[in-house]
Amino acid sequence: GGSIRQPSSFCGVVGIKPTYGTVSRYGLIAYGSSLDQIGPVGKNVADCAALLEVISGHDPKDSTSLDRTDLTFSRSVEEKKLLGMKFGVPKEFLARGLDPEVKESFMNTLKTLTEQGAIVEFFSVETMEYMIPAYYIIASAEASSNLERFDGVKYGYRTKDYDGLHNMYKKTRSEGFGPEVKRRIMLGSFVLSSGYYDAYYLKALRTKALIKKEFDRAFRNYDIILGPAAPTTAPELGKSLSDPMKMYLGDIYTISVNLAGLPGMSVPVGKDSKGLPIGMQLIGNVFEEKTLIRAAYTYECATKKMHETPASVGLMSEKEVR
């Protein structure tokens, strides 16, 4: 739901979540099987592109793994292109809940893109309010099923003192899972239970399909969809778990990409008044990682040039710069 893009945004680095199925999930601890996707985090766009190229490819041990032939991602950084590209920005991404400093940094980024020849337009996403409920119902349901295997029998943690098999299950899972994992397992078990399956889980799956259709319509008009990677900069260590609802709402810009199986990318675009990094998210159509990488690399090169101090290029003295 954003576990590549959000930490990348918080740390001022680049992260790519590729199209679902591009990288094998074999060996990954499954959380939400229809949502999980592995991707690289790196210092810059070129590093991420090179690493993505290495880890991508079909794996017979993962039934969702795709046999793609267009995996030469590192070549995308050889071509700089923004001129004529159309970027769409959902109006809802800039609504209530977005930190003013994050918004200001994002709007400045849009200005930079237009100066580089890109076309930026605003449009509306009607399914925005349903994204978080749909995501957490589906993810929790799949998590409650996937995490059943962590019972202390075959692998993983096992409690030291127990009395019988069932007591070992209970103590192992009570001690081994943290409070947030337990919360999601309980929520998932609830929405999958008899009497609630149709009311919650099936409805969330239908909503997921509507979200995908809305993105399909948007990509008829735009090459890339833009938005902040997160509504705020990095939270203080350990503070996010104290308010689960606030933490869930922090995923507002990233979860739709997982629900639709699209590629997404976070690139650093500035810092707030505390010096904490701010990230922008680029969302592409299915299998369009190269378009994202090309646009992100062009933006990265343009801003790097802009941020060069006059002293470093010999235009002003060190004293004048001060």
C-alpha cells in the first residue's frame, strides 16, 4: 500500500513500485497477496532503474509473476523527455489533510515541470473517498489468511513455554505478532466471517474494480498522474502506531496504485522547515515503468542543474553567495 514509496519520500530517496507481477514475490512474507509487489529503493533514478532491471522477470515459483519482455529499464535514463508529456493531478490529492509545506513543495514541482515543456492539468477522481476503506478491508482479509501459517510449527518464532499444541499456537501468535498486526488479523477475520463477507469483502472487491476503471479512463488523457507521496513528512519514530486511524489515512495517495496494480514511483522534491524530505509520486499505466523513469530522470537532472550554487559554476564568489 505504499511501503516502498512512503519511506522513500520520508528519507529523500527514490523508490519504484513496479506493475503487479513484474518482480517475483517468491520468498516474500505474504501480507496482501493481490497487492504485494517488490521494488527497489535507491539514491537516484538511475540506481533504481538498474536494480529494477536486475530483479525483474518471470519466476515459475510465483503464479502471479509475469513473463515480460520489456525489462530494459536502465536504458530509460539515457533519454530525457518532458516536452509534450501530459501530467494529470487529481484535485482530491490537494484537499484537506495535506500539510501546507508539502503542498507548497508539490506545487513548485508542477511549475518546474511546465517550465521543462510538460503539460499539467487538474482532474477529479470520484472514487477517492472509497480507496482507504477498500484497501484496508482487502489487505486485512488477505493478511488474516496469509499469516495463519505463522503458528510456530514449521518456521518462524515459537514460544518457549507451552502446554499442548493449541496452547503453543496461542502463545506463539500472541507473543510473535505486534499490536498492529493483531489488529489487522482481527479486522480481516471479521470481514471474512459468515454474514459479513458479502457486506464488506465482496463490496470492497467491486470497489477495487471501479478504482481500476477510473484510472483506465484517466490514462486515456494523461501519460502520468502526479500527487504527493504522503500527506506529511516523516513522523517521529514510534509515534505513528499510537494513532492507527491517522496512520491509515497517511496511505491515502499510495494505496490506489496497489489496488489497480499500477506502477508508482516516489522522487524527492524538497524539504520542509524542519529539514525533513518531501516526496512526489508519479503513477503510470500498467507496464509503463519506462515512462515513469524517463520523466523522473528528466526532472531529477533539471532540478539538479537548478540547485547548483552559482559558486560551483563560477558565476559568483563565495562571499557573494553568502
